[in-house]
Amino acid sequence: MEVDDEGRARCPDCGEFAVETMVSPLTGSLIRRGPCCENCQRKRDEAEKAKEKERALAKARYRRENIETLMGRAGVSKRYLGCSLDNYRGKVPDRRPAFITGPPGIGKTHLAVAYLREDLLAHGEEHCRFLRTVDLLKSIRDSFDDRSGDSEKRLLDYYGARVPFLVLDDLGAEKVSDFVLQTLYDLLDRRYGECLDTLITSNLTLEELAVHYLGHGDRLASRIAGMGPTLILRGKDRRWQG
Ligand SMILES: [Zn+2]
């Protein structure tokens, strides 16, 4: 190691005598105290930061340019790929609801998909999934064919604990059974416990859902109510609950 009068070694990168050195108390030999000189380190940090920013920008650009592909992969069907907050016909709420209720055709799914689009743009495709409630229940029921119960557990683990933002569309349209009620409750309770965001749409109100599930839906309805604000769409009239 080449050292100047002040005990500083030559930096291998810039060639300046700038690397702090010290004599090792154990071996008596000269050792470097830093990885490089401060100047080079600063330049390296700045370059790394610029690269990181570049990567983030590239990622955001990729998401914007491929948003419909990403939405499709997240589970949104073709019909709804164009849905965004910008082209939503109603007034866009100032916060994202956890439950949207209203009659068919009023734009519940449009709004839910629009929030999913925002989430995808902000966080990327691993962050969110869109599921019709009937499809979720069907895939869980189909997983029973695997007798071990592993795949059912895997599905509940995945949707219950690993998807940060889940849209569950059209709750209440499925055929009611104890299995359905228990599965939905388990899933939502799990997500609630994991502090994950869920957005549910339904033609039924929370009060109607409570009755819908064989009269045992009140637990489910109160779990949903606890997950965040409810948005009620009713023609041009909309109001918040919770
Ligand atoms: Zn240097």
C-alpha cells in the first residue's frame, strides 16, 4: 500500500492519497480504515441513487404502458380493462372504500377495477388480485378434489395472507351454503388479521348480506363493516357509511 506523509493511502479509484489508514495493533501492518476515499464513495452513492431512480422510473413507465396486460393478469376480465377513475361516470370518492353496494349496472365493478388499476400503477402486479366471488369459491371447492386438503389451504393462504390488495367482486351472487359462509368469513377474517386491504362489491347492502347467508351472515357483515368505509351507490345519490 502506497502511503503519503500523513499516513493516507492512494485511492485505487481516483489515484489521490485520500484513503484513511491505520496501523493494526495486532500485526503492526498498515490497514485501510474505509472502503475508499470519501470523494469516491460519495460519487458511488450518487451514481447508485441515480440508478435506483432510473429503475423506479422504468418500472413506472412499464406499468403505465402495459397496464391492461397487468390488469388482465391480475384477474380483470376483458370487459373491464378500460375502467379507470378518470372515466368513471360518478363522482370519485375521496378515499377508497372497503365495501361498495348498489343496484346492478350502477358502476360498482367499474369503480373497484379503477382502484385496482391505481394500485397496480403504484405497487406493481404482485400487489393485487381481482376475483369474482363465485370464481373464488369455485376454485376452492374444486381444490377439494385434492384429498390432502393442501391446495385448499394453499388458496386460502394465498388470498388470505399474501395479496396486499384483493378485490372481491359481486359478493352475495353465489349459491348460499354453510361452506360458502364459512369460507368467506375465514378468508376475510384472515385478511383483516393480516391488515391487508380488501374491496368488496355487492348488490346487497350489509344488512341484506347478514340475512342472505341463511340468517348466519351477521358475523360476515360485521367483519366487512370493520374492514373500512362502505360506499352506497344509488343513482346519482351516494352516501358513506362507517
Ligand atoms: Zn478515491
